[in-house]
Amino acid sequence: MQFGRGGKPSAGAFFDSDFATIDTFLAQAVLHGLQGKNDCRVAIVTMTRPNLPVAGFVDAVERYYRGPAGNFAQVPPVGVRTEGAAGETPAGVTAPFEKKGPDGKPLHENKVRTVIDTGDPNTLFRNYLEAQNDQNAFFVLAGPATNLAAALQFRGMKELIAAKIRFLVMAGGAFEANAGPETHFKADVAAAKRVLAEWPTPVILAGAEIGAAFPFPGASIAKEFAANSPEHPVAELYREWKTAGYNAPSDALAAALYAARPKETYFKVSEAGTVTVHDDGRTSFVAAAGGKHQHLIVDASQRDKVVQAYVDLASAKPVLPQRFRPPVADKPADPLLNKPVKQPE
Amino acid sequence: MMTRKALPRRTFLRGMGSAAIALPFLDAMSPAFAATTKPPVRMAFFYVPNGMIMDSWNPSYEGKLGELPRTLKALEPYKEDILQLGNLTHNTGRALLDGAGDHGRCSGSYLTGIQVKKSLIDIKNGISFDQIVANEIGKQTRFPSLELGMEDARQAGDCDSGYACAYTNNLAWRSETQPLPPILDPRALFERMFGKGLPMTPEERLRQSKYRRSILDFVTEDTHKLEATLGPTDKRKLDEYLSSIREVERQIDRAEKDNSQIDPHMDKPYGIPADFAEHFRMMSNMMAIAFQADQTRIITFLMTREGSSRPYRELGIPDGHHPLTHHRNQEDLIEKVRQINAYHVQQFASFVEKMKSTKEADGSTLLDNCMLVYGAGLSDPNAHLHEDLPTIVVGKGGNYFKTGRRMIVRRETPMCNLFLTMMDRMGVPVEHFGDSTGKLEGLNLG
């Protein structure tokens, strides 16, 4: 996406996840909600496991927010890792495709039939990072660090990340005393270790305790989603996933929210230090000046504000991406046509 | 036992003045091994501008090619030799923070895989992959590579939103700053191929035209000497080959005569035919000869330049090509672009036919040993898209490509991955080129 005037656009968001828990799908919606408020632009969404039905759902969410492909922009493919286990397919990922509108046509279309309908995560990272202004993008990771660890070994990627990315926010780790192994770290300990050691920007972690403290209210599916985005595919998924009223842990949501609005007071942030991932997936943190890791800390006084933000942003009505071309009065002549291009009415 | 000394592969028929005609492969060049000598692999690129109407280019299926879509219809007789690729992408053609100028970028980066510098004066690109190959194997042929085209080779000026014309008017780049301008004039190409390797001086040209003599007349003595040493098969081959050169020469003479009748103010240098199909036929006939005689193994051909506003009056289309492609989904305009797309393919098909009907020393066809890439740097021209670029590879690249099918790769797969594979086939393996992420898998027969 290009902007004809007004300097830098809002920060580009790169979202990588295993899409194995409901909060990861909600986080994708929250990032698009933040885009609607001009707090970020969702550049690309990637998956750490080769599960095509889930990729089809994630792709449908992208299309729900981005609208039909138009001039100078396509809906980018979902990046899908082709190695490893496909894992579980959550009940409900096909539910939105069965829903029809008043005209009898499906409200959502599954455009991921085979792996060719997806992209290679590294290629997508590279291609979409190159389109960002320097220090004007962030990564959100809500799953095993597999894709990001692989990216660090991809030709030229570390330098590109250092140039373009401000920080990485990981939904990972567990920072309470005596916390056990954390799911995302445990799923790929080697990858988590590599990313924490080699990622060339600051890394902020949203631990399991953040997700547990401010759960996402399941009641919002029947209330806010029904009112604001009745056709939202994630609402369909949520209904099928758990019984009504289920409140979901929200560490992925916290990571997305903090990444796009780091100056807000939703959470406290630890001092700088070093996070260590142990072989069994447990986490430890040691404060140290100059350390490049920090982790979010629950601020109980912000509970309502945080939960309200989750609900409002995830259920917000889609705001279609703005056209990059300036209004017709500002449009320079196209030298090839030798006359101004008129914008459609 | 009688032994005969083999004729060297690089034998020329030479004559008075600057004439020097390279020969096709003859049995006499390797009598004992003629049947087993493996012909070299050649590659050529045919670039068409302003994207493609994709619904008439892409079949709706993957796998074995059935009835070809409308734009490719002229290639129907050769579909068993076609590999149609889907989803190849040139990310370096995209804006990537450089704003407008998709035409300048997409052609500039087409063979380099490098994001070109947006400038009118301080041009900067990368070395194109054909030239990397030419640098490695070019010494084996008379010309390391040939750069040809049909429209507008000017290098200076703004050809697209701040991109220098050097980016839209050249495909091959010898270095970051040195494009290789295409030869547009059939006469100039003829003189380069059958002369000293350079266009004739005005004096030489005058002398030759004064006597209306064929280039073959200058090498008569050498031809007779050679014929005396050849067997009947080689004699026939030589005769066919020299006849094809004579035919090209006649075409050029005819075009020059015709051009003298038309408006002298027309924007065409002397010798370039006004008729598009005629121009293409001459250039492509010489391309076939160049490959047949192993004068070069690498050709880049710019059918017309990116952003071209050439009208196609021969099709009853007086509108410029580029403005038409911004059709705003108006069906009447789309239809005209479809006709132009199909017309270009029709010309290309005549070249494919020639390549398929020309036999190599081992009984294979010239086409079997070629990789002819036909494609564009944009897909949907109205939207200026750089993904799913229209791309076909025609020919088996020396019994390598599994043709007769449509193969779709993952979305966003770099076009440079195809180039990496082609470099391998040309005997110049490299690990990385442009924005490649690895070789394109699944192309081969294995």
C-alpha cells in the first residue's frame, strides 16, 4: 500500500501464529480493527502449521476485512509452513463457508483449496517487509516461533528485519513465580531460543499470566459481534468452538493490542533484561541494563479498559483499506496517457 | 581405411568485403559422432508489454493442456511443447515505496530481479541473468547474445513517472548501469549476422546496393568449394539453409523498397518495415538462423516496449495499446486488448513453427533444445499487478522440461526461481539470482 502524501503510513503489522486457540483468530480480528482506527496496517498473516482448512479460514478473515481485490492491490496469500504436523482442525473453521446471504450466495468463500493458494512464509516476509518504511513495522507472534526462527536463517532477512521492524511482540512465556512450561515455547523450544537470542530488534513478551488475567468475554459474540459485524467469520468460529459464554485466555490479543498501541497504558512493562527458555519450555527472566527483552505485566486497574478494547476492536465493522491514489485534484498527469486518470465516481 | 578430417563446427563461408556466413551443424562436422552429438541448449525471451487479459490467457485447470485459451489459440498445434506457468511473481516490479511507475519497474527488473532506481539520469539496475549466462558461455558462439526488438530503442527521457526510458526499452543489462539496446532494424541485424559482426559502413552498403547483389554472391567460391566436400544430405541441408538466408534478404529488400513509398516523416528508421507482422517475421527468421547456425545461444526480444501506445490498425484498432489496457472493466476495450494479446501470440507462433520444423544434427528439432519464454512483466494491466505473471516456456530445453501442461506454483513464487532453473540448463549453475528463493521444482521430466 502506498500513500501519495502525508508522510509515513501507520505501522505495518506482520502476524504469525499457529491458529490453534481462539484468541489467535481474535488477534487477527483485533489487528484489522486497529487498522480500521489507523493504528496499523496488516501487511501479511502467516501460519506455522500446514493445515489448509485453517489457512482457508484465515484467508477468509483477510478477505472479510480487505474487501475484493482491486486496482493496484490483491489480497495477499496466507503464508503457510509446509513442514511439520498439520495439528488439529478446530471445529467451526468451515462454518462461515456454509452461511448464505439474502441473495442466496455464500457470505464467505474458501479460496484455499491446495497449497498453491498459499504462500511461502519467508518469501512473504521478505516481499512485504521490502514494502515498509524503515522502522515502521512490527511483528506479532502468537504460536511456536518456528516460522520466525526459519526467517532468521533466510538470506538477507536479519538485515531486513533490523531495518524495517521496530519490535517483536510474542505471546509466549510464563513469568509468574513457579509457572510451568508455556505452550508456545514448549511446542518448539529450539525455535524460541533462537528467536530470543538472534532477533535483531527489541522483543516484548505477553506471558500466559496476561492472557489469564483479562480473558476475552464470550458473551460479546452474541452482543457486540451480532450488533457490529453479524457476518464476522470469527464469531461463527467462536460459536462452534466453545459453548456460549466461554471466556477465552487472551495472550495473543494482548500481544496484538500492545504492538499497535505501545504507548497506551493497557499493561505495565518490565525493565529490560534477558528471557531464557528452558529445555522443558519454562521461562525465566533476569533484569539487566541493555537487555533486549521485556515482558508485559498485568495492571489490574486496566482490566475494563483492556477487555473493552479487545471487544470493540475484534467486533468492529470492517473499514476497507483506503486507496493509495490521492484525490483527483491532486493527481499528477499520467505521462503514458498524457492526461489525468479520473477516479471512478 | 579412408579417414576424412571433420569440418570444424565454427566454419564460415567467407567472401569479398565483409561477408561471413556461419553454418548450421552438418554431418561433415563430426562424421563419426553426428548421430550422438548433443545439440546445445539455447534460450530466448519474448517480452510483450502492458500485461495481459488474464481470463483469456489462463486455462481454468491445472495439468495436461487441453484446448488452449483464446489468447494462446495460435499455439494450439504446438501445445505439447508448452509449459504454462501460473503464479510467478516479480516483487521487484512493485512500488516498494517508490510510488507510481509500474511499467518502468516491471520491464526494467524483468530479467534482473532487481528493484531499479527511480531516476531519469542516474540509472541503476542489476546485471540481467541472460548476461550472466552470456559471460560464461558466450565465448563458444560468434555472438555471446543478441538483443532484438521492434519498437523504440531511445535511452534518454522519461518513459514512466520518473523512470528513464532505459528501463522500458531494454531487457538485457550488461551491468548495473549499462543496458544493451535492442537492434530494431532487420538490415542492421542481417549485416551483423552475416558481415563483420557490425553494421556496414555507408560506403559498404552503397557498394552492395549499387550492384543489388546478395550476400550469397560474395561467398559463391567458398560455397562451391565446401559443396564439393559434402555428402548429399549435407548438400541439401546447406542449400536449405542458404535459401533461408536469401529469403530473409529478399524480405529486407522488399521492405526497404516499400518503405521508400511511404511517408518519409513516419517515425521509423530506414529499413524497418511499417508492417508489424512483416517486421516480426524478418527478425524471427534471423533468430532461427542464429540458433540453427549456433551463432548465439541467447536472445532477448522486446516485441514492443512497456507502456507502448502503438495502435494496431491492421486489426482495426486505432487506439493506443497502453490506454486501452486501462479499460476500467469496459468490455469493448477489454475485447480490443484481447485481440492485441492474441495477435502478438500469433506472431510468436510462426517463430515456434519454424523452430519446430528445423532439424538438429541428432534428429531432434531446434525447438526441443530451446527454452523460449514468452511473457509479460504485468498480469492484469488495468490493476498493474505483478503476481501471476503470464508466462509460458516453449521447448524442452534439451529434453528437460515436461511440457504439454499447465503448472501452478505457490502464490508469490519469484520469477527468478524460473531463471535459476534456466541458468542451470544453460550450464551456468548459480545459488542465487535476483530475489530467487530456490530453483523452481517440478519442471523436469523426472
